[in-house]
Amino acid sequence: MADKTKVGKEYPPVTWEVERGKIAELAKAIGDFDSIYLDKEAAIKQGYKDTPAPPTFLTVPMMWSSSMPGVINDLQINFMMVLHGEEEYEYYRQIYPGDKLTGTPKVASIEEKTSKSGSRMDMVTIEILYMDQNGEKVAKARTLLVERK
Amino acid sequence: MAQEIYFEDINVGDEMPELVKGPIVKLQHVMYAGASGDFNPLHTDDDFAKAVGMKDGVISHGMLIMGFVGQAITSWIPRKYVKKYGVRFAGMTRPGNTITITGRVKDKRVEKGENIVSCEVVAHDENGDVKITGRFDAALPSKG
């Protein structure tokens, strides 16, 4: 079960340089061929500085850096029993190629819940605030992990 | 691509244009694993998935389905106006599923000088099983 003593703990920041190719690759993997993700000129015509990151792009730095699996491990959550319950993003500005993001995961809360069927679960909320190369806020991600017991 | 849209164009109760994705094929899980960095074999290795209790084999990445819903949103409301987007994962998706995304405007308001519309979104499969329920806020320009 999740280690409740770690509520409030911050993990080492993940740094990630955003590449144009990665933005296009994620969009294509989703099957989203909107030209704003694939073509800088098309993006500029539609009011962007460059090809913007799709809405779920911030999963990329967390997964490729293995940061999220590391957090799950540190919280002593059983990988086999964990479900991704919720995911939420607040966007403060667009993410573009060349941005150097720094994301700091923090354990926001761990709550025990009992489902209608009587099974017990830990609800673990991880928040990650992403800053850019100028120290400006870019986005906040919130992940709810559900560990069944 | 999304057309330009204004706060005045949107009314509470308006429906988001429906988006249909799929049927999902296993190859898409491989592409998504590589793109996202989520290499959990539950999504790409049938033997592993069966060994951990998925009798029909691999299941889709929840974040792939969240990506589908994101596509539905930004095909309607330009990416640059989306301020907040969150989902609850309600059910597992499998290869062969066709996912339909619908949405509806729940609220519009002026907040701190921004023209905010709040919408609910749902993704369900061909049997009507819900995979994701979610919500997004967008800050839209005004004609005025």
C-alpha cells in the first residue's frame, strides 16, 4: 500500500527539451494529423509560433524519463495493482519545439477509500508543475493513481 | 483543423462535433508506446497481458484514449484556446474497439476578464461502454 508518510514529498525535477519531431510523432501515434502539429508554416498561419504540443504531450517527459514509474516505486505502490484513475492538465502557455521544460513531481495527497463493493483502495495524487527555460510556469499536470488492495 | 471560433458562437447545451476513432489495431499501441515512452507490456505483449489476468490480451494505453478525446476537442476548439483538460478513466479499451467521442457545453462565463466555456466530454465504444469521462475549459476570443 502507498506510503502515506510521503505526502508533500517532491521528487528530483525532470528536464526535457521539446523536439519538433516528438510533437509530430505523438500526434501521429494518436492518429491526429492536424497540420498545426506537423507543419510549422501551417501552425504559424493559424496563430502559433511553431508546431504546438498536443494536449496530452506532458505524458512524454514523465514516461521517457521513467520519472513516474520511479515515483510509484518510491511510494511502495504495487505495480500490478495500480490503475491510472484520472489525468488533468492546466495549460499556462503553449509548448513549442526548443522549449526546455523542468517538471517537478510532488505527492499532493494519499487518501484511503472504500468502493461500493467494499474493496479498499489508496487514491494517490501526484502533481507536476512544469516551468520553462525562463522560469515561467508552462503547465500543471495532475495524475490520480488508484492502488487496489 | 479547427476553425476560428468566438465566445458569442458558443451556447450552453451546444454539442461538440462527434469524432470516431478506430477500430483500434495493436500496431497503434506500439506506435503510441514509442511516442509516449510508456512501454508497459500490458499494452503490447499479449502473453504478458494474459499472465496478469487480461484473458483477451493487451489493453490500450488510457493516455491514447485521452489523446483521442484531445483530438476531438482541438478539432473543434483551436489548441491555443484550451486552458484546462482533465479525464477520469472509466473502462478498459481493447484492440478492435471503435471509440466515439462526444461532448456538450455545460457553462459559459466571464472570469477574470477571460471568456470561458466549460464542456463535458465522453468516449465510448461500439457497445456503449464508457471509457473516459472528462471536462475541458477554453478561453475564447470575443467578437466585441
